[in-house]
Amino acid sequence: MPDHISDALLIYNPTSGRKRHRRFSEVERAAQILREEGIRAELAATTGPGTATAIARQAVEAHRGLVIACGGDGTINEIVNGLAKSDLPMAVLPAGTANILAKELRIPWDIPHAARMIAGGTVRRIALGLAIPTNGNRSTASAEGRYFLSVAGAGPDGAIVNGVNSDLKRNTGELAYWVEGFRQLLHYSFPEILIRRGNEERKATIIVVGRTVHYGGPFKITTGANLFQDQFEFLINSRRSRLGYLACLPALWFGILRKMKGIETWKATETVCEPANGEPVYAQVDGEPVGPLPMMFRIVTDALSIVTPRSEV
């Protein structure tokens, strides 16, 4: 960590994920550890959806030296959208339902322990993904997009994220996604997505847009992705049957998904996705809903500074 960074804002979600009853005491302990390392960390609690983005933007305007994100994937995504294209670096303290970035950087799921790693870390500049609603066949942006750090997708995963019960998620964490996943497996019709990659077109029922190896829970899907490279790894499945998707679960668990029929992968910096037959297909970024296709997924280079443990240099 550069010596001049001494002023930090620690943004934390007091209601996310596991150990909520201990969150404030753990965050206070993290702030004390940071003070011992010469980093003065002011605490800022989120108060609802979208507030982490607003707080992060205020930190940029106030010329803070560092923002520390304490929460799950959703909280981190909000903070990233407040910091994107600024020079203000972000460190992470894992909490929440899931935290893909912490897994990717091998940061332990222990807030005080993770705090001890910040001062000795290294600031690195990375690209971000950007999901942009488009004007259908014209493939041009029609609205402001949403940045994402780890993974995006459309198809069954988008349906799950858009359909998950927020109260169940708050009370049970990852179990809520499994419950919604099995519900979607019974009712989802697997509409096709038209995917444009350069001058080529593909049809699939799911597309995963990966910046990280880790996906959600214990799974790794875009295993050729690299957070420190300026490109995505895309993975699609062209199968439309429930049995075909069920067969992918053990293959995913044992790391042999790419050998399954209908699976295709490639690397690129941009693709455009739209419903192939007019039936709505929903998308997600970092486990957060972003609405229906059509949508462009694009790499934005030189977009975010993150603090990585020395072992990741």
C-alpha cells in the first residue's frame, strides 16, 4: 500500500449475509487494526439499496485516500459503480451472502483478518465489465449501463436473480438462490438468446460473462477468465431441455462442464445479446438484476483500482 494512503472510508452493509449480529463489532475491530497500521478509517453504514453507490461517489468528491468495501457481491457492485473511472482505490472485507472478489483474491472470510492484509497490499488497476441496454437490432446503447466486477449473465441465472425472494435471501443467504433455482428449473421455458460476436451469431439459452474464475457458491464456470486481463471469457449452453441442464450440475461440481454437449467458450471484449424469439430473457450483474435483454456487455479498460494481497502480485 502506498505510504500516502492514510485516510479511508469503510462502507459496510449492516444487514447483509451471515453474522449480522456481529457485523458492527467486527467492523469496529477492523477500523482499530487499520489505525494501528496508520490508516484512519471512518465508518459509513448503508441504509438501503443504492446508498453504497452514493456514499462511494461522495468519497471520490471528498478526495479520500481509500474506500474499503465490507459486504457481499451486491454491496461491492454498488461501490464499484460509485468508484468506476476514478483513481480512488478499493479494498475489500468479505461479508454478505457471497463475495466472489474475496475468493478470487484469496482473502479470508474473516473481517479482522482481512483488515490486517490491507496495509501490506498492492494497488492494481483493472478493467471492469459494463452492461448496457441496447436498441435491439441496431446494437447501440439506449441507456446508461451498469458496471460489474466479477460476472454477468443472461438466461436462467438472470431469471433466478430477478425472481429470488429478498426476505428469504436476507434470512437464509445462498439457500434462497437454490430455492429459486429449483423453482425456475420446473417452470423456466429456456428461451433462446441471439448472441453477436463480431460478424458471427450464436444461439444459446444461457450466457455467462466472466471476469473471474469464481461464479457463485462453490462453482467455477469461466475458468479461463482473469481479473487482471482486459477481456471477458464467455460461456454459453445451447441446450434447451431441463434434463440437459440437470446433467450440467454434477459436471459443474466436478469441473468438467466444458466437456458437456452444447457448451462453448471464447474470449472477447464485447458482445451483444437479445431475445431470439421475442420471449423476455433477463440479465444479472454480480448477482444483481439489471432487467431484460437486449443488452451489450463491454470491457471498460483502466476502470478501477483495487488493493490486492501481496500473494496476488
